[in-house]
Amino acid sequence: MKKFFQVLIFLLAFQVEVRVRASADTLQEPVACLKTSESCALHVVGPAFHLKQDNLKLHSGEGSTLMRLSQTKWRLVKGILWVEHAPDVQVETPFMTAKSSHGQYWIIEREGRLIVRNIDAELSVELRDGKKLEVPAGFEFWIAGINSKGKNEYGMIQTVDLKDHLALWNRLFDGTKEQFKMQVADLRGNWSDLSERGAGLYEKIALRQLASIEDGRRREEAQKREAQAERQKIRELMFQRAFDR
């Protein structure tokens, strides 16, 4: 609840007052807080925001709002976050928490959902309902809020939409056109077998679903047998009582 009010106050501050900018790309609360180790809220007003501190490399798009809750914990309130390198940092969102020991991934807010896109990270995601998911490199999935059953809504893991990714990546890339072209070529090379891996992943998911259905059928049959045996015992007991008087 305290975090919610911090975010609310932060957003209202932007509506009623233009604060002093610590850089050309962000508004920060407190002012210039990224230069300190205290909690910090920032709103991206430039076309892109780039943060490079020690082992931490984060990028975000215009209109995005972020919070640094501690040195090891960030929160995406809205917008886009590209985690290029953050081995000791976990990223919170309203729907889930993500963490990776290495590599890069994206979290993209779109139409009331979040898209979690793994580029080459060892990425683990914990949903708000407690469910944990491992997202393979080169794959993505969407996640939404908690439903009436107390569970997060989320979609099937699928291969990254490369066309969409290249457009977003190009907007936030902090380098030259030549460097971008080289990294795109490297990415295409690393993802050359993505379709094959995707087919293998879908097959594993289908097999797990079939196994789950079969397990459910076996449990149902076992329950029926147990119930039938219990009814038989009751009938025998009633029979004995009726003739043992």
C-alpha cells in the first residue's frame, strides 16, 4: 500500500509541477535521485532513457515510469523496460516479478497486458499468484491481472515476434546504425533454429498436457473405484446388521 501511494504522489507531481531535470531524458523524484543510493522514481520524457551503473544496464522508452526501490530491486509502473544487464537485480511489475542471472530481456506494457520477452537470459518469472515460469531464450509470453479464481491470466509461451522486437529495439538502441545492424545479424544467427526449438517446445507442452489429462482420468477412475468399494462395504454392513438381530 505504501508503494502505491508513492507511485500516486509521483504521478500527480508530474501533472501539477515540472520538476528540475537531472538529465534531458527523465524527470526524477527526488530531484537527481539517480545520482544517490536512495529510493528513486523517474518518468521518461525523452525518446529513450539509458542507465549504465557498474553492472547495471537498463533502457526505457518515452512515457515509461520506473521506480528504484533499492539497489537490487526495480519496479516498472508503466511503459517499456529493456534489461540489458542486471545480474543482481529483480524487476517488479503489477503482475509478476522477473530476475535473471545473466543476459537480457524485455518487459513491454501493451493493451492492459505485459509481454515478457527473453532475448538470451536465464530468465525466471514469478506471477503474483505464486506460479513460477521459466522462459527460454528467444521466447515470450503475455501476462495480465488476477482473475476471479485468484489466478493470473497468461498466454502460451511462443517464439519472439521478430518484426515487433526489431522496431522496439531500434528505438531504444544506444549506438550507431552499423552497431545495430551487426547486433541484429548476431541475433538472427543465434535464433536461426528458433522455429525448430519452438516446435520442440510446443511438443513438450502438448505431451505434458496429455500426461496431465491421462493422470486426471486415472485419478477419476481410482476415485470411482474407491467410492464403489465404500458403497459395497456399507451395503454389506447394513446386511449384516439386518440379519444379526
